[in-house]
Amino acid sequence: MASNGSDGASQKTYYIPKECKAGVCVKEGPNFEVKVEMVPVPEPGPDEVLLKLNTTGICFSDLHYMIGDIGLPPMSRFGVRSPGHEGAGVVVKVGANVKDWKVGDRGGVKPVWNTCGACELCWGDKETYCPKEILAGLSVSGTYQQYIVSPARYTSPIPDGVDDFIAGPIMCSASTIYRSLVESGLEPGNWAVFPGGGGGVGIQGVQLAKAMGMRVIAIDTGEDKKALCLRMGAEAFVDFKEVEDVAAEVTKIADGVGAHGVFVTAPPAYKTAISYVGNRIGAIVMCIGLPAAGTTTIGGDPTQFVFKNLTVKGTLVGSMKDTHMALDYAKRGLLKPIYEKFPIDRLPEAVEKLRAGKVAGRCVVDFNA
């Protein structure tokens, strides 16, 4: 039956229904379908909080989970029907052991739902590679569902001044690219190139790189994405459909030498990513976007790596700290929300728009519309 979540100190209460709306995958595989259905509202365990989500971003990894093409077990193996890992909302109930969260606090759910907290990776700064990690929207119900449980220890606090429409996508897209920028080692004044710069992750990277003092070149196509990238801080935009030799143009812009760093968020760009470093010594290519398993490689003649001191490196998603830092950039006004809003009943439409490659920025679902 429906219940009320409450907090004794503030007396803040929320009506908790028996069921809620959720986007569910009704047919896994290449021809997957998403429908909006009513599903049961879960009960938080003793170390969990129950979140009422206000928003969720739509990430291409959600599509990978539903297609099942990146080498991970299928959602159905875990009994999961709702993908999603970019949720922002409010705590409406806390488990018996939870001390650091109260009803009414704002919180978010990230791609990594939880980690063991007891291994070398968790003790360092590589917790998102924990061998016992649990992935939101794959091995537990994700943020396409309005009411979901989240481990109190791994729920991300959302600060005042950051609304849920930007906080949701930060849980994945912004924290992921923030992590990649940090691990790249690029410094202020360095040239950072973003193939797919007008996409959901890329446009966050454009903004964060600019805020960190880097000089940004965005590669994408279309006047809308050009205007968006330039408005968000790109110093130059290269349209890969209009420019005959994209690598030569990037090299020309980057002081005639080439990029210091290339951040590949769009998998089709892997085949040309190394060319954007030109003759730059000590450049780095960061692998971020996930292609379907077995479809893409990145590499070249080893002598190119040797003589150019070239590095190719991959990063996964953002940690608790990375997410906190990305939220702080947003709080300071350095990370703007770039999204198209969809009410929950149109969530399947948002998924299809992303699948068709017609999204500039992010699709964000409003559970209250």
C-alpha cells in the first residue's frame, strides 16, 4: 500500500505511491523497444535511500545495454527492465541504518550504482573499476524508473544552485568527461579536440575544457551544432561533412602543429582520432565513447607512437569525487544545461531520437510533466 516517508527532525513528508511510471525495455536486442509502464515502487533496504527522481538523462550506454552489444551480460539476466544512470531527485525515505541522509535531501544516481568499498581500487581513485561494482540500469533498476533505491554511501549529493535538469546528465556525461580531462594531464593553453563535440558528452567536455583554460576545437556537423559548440566555449569548429581534410584543418588551427589531446566521445571518430595530433610531441588520445564490441580498433604503426611520444588511454565513468567536482563547475555557472526536455510519457521518443543520432546536447526526461 502507499506510504509516507518522513524525517523526525524536519517533519518533511512525501507521499509514496504503490506504483510509479517507468520506461521499460520490452524486447532486448538490436530491435529493442521501450514502453512506459506502471511498476512497483521498491522499499529501501537498511543501508539504502528511496529516491523520487525528477529527471533522468538519456545516455547512449542505455541503448548499448538494451541492445546487448558491448560484451556485458544482458539486463534480463538480472531481472532488470529499466535502464538509465543519470537520475536526479529527492530522498523520500531512508533505511534503518542510514545516518547521513534525511528525507528532503537532493541526490543523484550514477552509472556505477555501488562498489565494494573494500578493495585496492576503491581505496584509491579507481573505484569505478571495482570488480564487484553494480551498474545502474544493467544489474539493478535504473533511472528510467521514477522511484528507485540507491545505496546511501554511493548516492551523490546535489548542491543548491544546480537544478535537476543539469544535475541528471552530470551524473554520467559531465563526470565522465571531467575524469577524462583530468587523466589526460592537459594544461591551460593546450589544444583539446572533441570529435562529436555537439553530442551529450562532447558538449560537456567543450565547456569543462574551456573552464580549465584549454583551447577547444570541436568536430561535428551542422549549423546547429556549430552554433552550440561555439557558444559553449569552442575556439573553432570543424564540420567533417564540409571540410575535405579534417586532420589538416585541425592541425592548422592548433598552431600548425596539432592537438595536445583528443577526446573521442563519438565512436565513429576512433578511426581518425590519431590523425588530429598532427606533429605534436607528447600528445594523448583519450578513449571515452563505447562502440559495439568488436567493431572498432584504434592504433597505428608503433614507430608513430615512439617518435611522437604518443599515448592512447581509456577512461570509464566518473567517481564520487569526479561527480562532486562536475557539480561544482555547474554551481559556479561554468557548466550550462544543454538539453531537450521530454515528459515521461514521451521517453520512448527521446530514446529513438538518440538512436537516430538527432540529438544536440542531451535528452532529459521530466518525470513531473
